[in-house]
Amino acid sequence: MRATWTLALLPLRQAWVAALLLLLMLVGGVLLALAGGALYGGAMLAALALWFAWLLAGTALKGLARKETLLLPEFHRALAGAAALWSLLFWLLPCALLAPHFGIRIGWVALGAGALAIAWALLTTSGSRSGFLIWVFIIGARFVPEPLLLAIEPALQNPLLPLAALLLAALILRATWQRLFPAGDPPLPDSPLLAPEPMRRGMGNTTSNVPRGKLMQRLNGWSEVGASALLLRQAARYHAAPTPTRQRAMLRALLLPQEQPRGWLVRWLLWGAAIAVYAIAVGQQAQIGMVAGYATFFALTGLNVVGLGMPRLQPSLVELYFSLAPDTLAGFKAQLVDSFLGLLPGAILSAFVFTALAALLIAPPALPDVALTTAILAPPLALATLALYLGLPVNVILRSVVTLITLFGQMGTIWMGYALIDHYGALWGGVPVLVVTWSFAIGAWSAARAHWINNPLSFDPPKAKAGA
């Protein structure tokens, strides 16, 4: 029973800040529903909080997705008990509470819809891009002609439809389990400093062992060919005429294999598809500054690989240290930290690509203004973000706090920059934004670089927690 409770509480312990926010959302939704005038709004807010809770559960389950985990005694029974507790509290009980207020039929529909939502949350957090399919249906529903809606309305009112939803959810959950615990040998681990991919990598510091689909294998294989060719070219140039500049270029090609044209194209294809789906979903009525802000945020997501990937890279640094043969350890750390600047060109170019795509889909006439604002905001924001992620604390809580501050700082700076430039123009709005952002970025990078060089560099792998 103790193992069951440990697994049941694991999602809440791993992300207690998010769990607290979800609890506030859930309580707020219940209070709105009880207030009388916002019954449906409160129910929707509570349902959204429950769905996010299942996202936390899926993230925790993905962290347990190791074949050796299945060999633990009574693991299956403990996991089944934890799943039963979660289902009772975050699925069956809310559906039962809906019935007295909305009727038995609504409770029955909520049972089927809730099962599908849970299956979708677990599938999404497992790393499968099949979770994007729901957005395809949402977008497609906006373009369904009214005669077709009238024709299928009787089927939507069928009392057996929730039963079909339950069966479909069971199939999705079975496929998710097979994805998390696949048969056969596990794939080779990814590079610790590999840029994240949409719907696959989170903010955690674990490397996914989920095998990619054939399309992703081909795209990543094509990108790896470009990375290998770039490394060979840089190594040949360095050996032909060793210089510090060529050595830094070779080091960047070695540590950041995705930062080359093919890697950028793969990233633009994947994240561009996600941004296109989002832009089409929000429609023409959305504010271009808001959507371009999200697009810029997506472009900067790869910068956190430095703070999260360096602990996993530490055992490999010994070989790199003897290969470079630096005069001092401080010089070696300076070479490492300067090589991380190689992440900036890809992030800045991605910001231009993503914001231009968003502008073309939502407001094509605003493309010049969006490009100008991106040119003002993206470079200093990328440098400041890299500086903040450079020295992520080891403590999980402190690391989460730094990450949240960085994320909110990014979005606030982007939206404020768009608002100022839109209101005061490129000169009176853009110049102050340019001065303030670059001043902060240069100061933050200088301080982070000095702190990183002065701190001791460990060549040992990160220590596992007790009981892990």
C-alpha cells in the first residue's frame, strides 16, 4: 500500500508548484459553479484543471518508463492502485458530481469525454506527436458545413456514443503503454545538448528513451549527416592551420551538432507545424503581437539545453579536456562557455521564421512590423535567456523558480516590446526597448560567464537521489 501511495503522490511531489496552481484552479472552478451565475464556466475551469493534472501524471509516468522498472516487485500492482486512486478522484468522482446538477445523461457524456481527455493527456506526455491530432479535429470542426452538422447531429445525441469514447480511450491507453515500454532493445541515448522537439521533450533533465517514428528517424538522420560533415570540415580546417577561432568553431560543431543548416530546417519544420496549427486555430481575430510573442518563445526553447544538458555531459568532459590540452582549467571553462554562443544564431533565425509564419497566417500586412520588432527583440532576448539558463541551480525547486522567472520574463518582454513599438513607433518605441534589452542582456551574460568560469567544474556524473 505504501508503494501505491508513493506512486499516486509522485506527480504532485515532482511539480508541487504546478499542483498548487491546479488546486487553486479547481477550487476556483467549484466556487464559480456554486455561485450560481457561472455554472458552466466554473465546470469548464475545473475540467481544465483536472486535465492539466493528468498531464502531470503522464509526465511522471514517462519518468518511470524504464524496462528495469517493470522488474521491481509488485510494481504493476502498485501502479494499478495509483491509477485507480487517480481515476476515482480526478475522473469518476467529478463525473458523479455533475449528474445531480446537469442530469444523468450529462454525467454519462462527461464519463466518456473525460476518458478520452485522460487518454489524450497521457499520450501527449508520452512523447507521441499523435497528440496533435486533436488540434486537427478542432480546426476541421470550424470548417464543417452546416448541412453536414445537421446530418450528424442524431449520431452525436446517441446514448451509446460515450461507450464508444470509452473503448477508444482504452485503445489509446494501450498504445501509450506500448510506447512507454516498447519491446526490444532501447535506442541509443541522445546528445545531452540536443535541442528540444515539440511534443517530445519537456523541461526535465532526462533523456527520452521513446523511439521516434520513421519520419523523425529520417529527418534526424538527414540532420546528423550535415552535423558530421560540418564537424569533419571544421576539424580539417583546424588541423591545417590551428588557430583559437578555428578551435572554437570545431568545439561548437562537436558540442552542438544540431546548430547547422540541416538541424535548423528540421527544427523549423517541426515547430513551424505546431505554430501553424496554433495560428489557424486562433484564427484571424487573434492579435498578431500575442501570437508572435508565442512564436518567439518557441524559438528560444532550445537555449535551456545548456543548463539541463551540462550535468549529463560531465563524464565526457574528461576526454575533451585532454584533447584540447588547455593551459589552465579556467581557460578550458572559458572555451566551453564561449562555445555555447553557437546556440544564438539558430535561435534568432528561428524567431524570424516563426514570427513571419505567424504573420503570414494571421495578418500578412503586419509582416514588416513583425520582422522589425523581431529584429529588435530576438537577439538581446536570446542572449539574456542563454545567460539565465547557463547556471541553473542543482536544487530542483530553485531550478524550477529560475525557469519560471525566465519564461515569464521572456513573454513579458516580448509583449511589452510589441506594445511599445506598436504604440510609439520604431524610433520612439524601438530605441528604448533596444537600449534596455541589450543593456540587460550584456550585463547578464557577462555576470553568468564570469560566475560559470569561477565555479568549480565537475567531471563526475550527477549523483542519483537516494532510492532512485
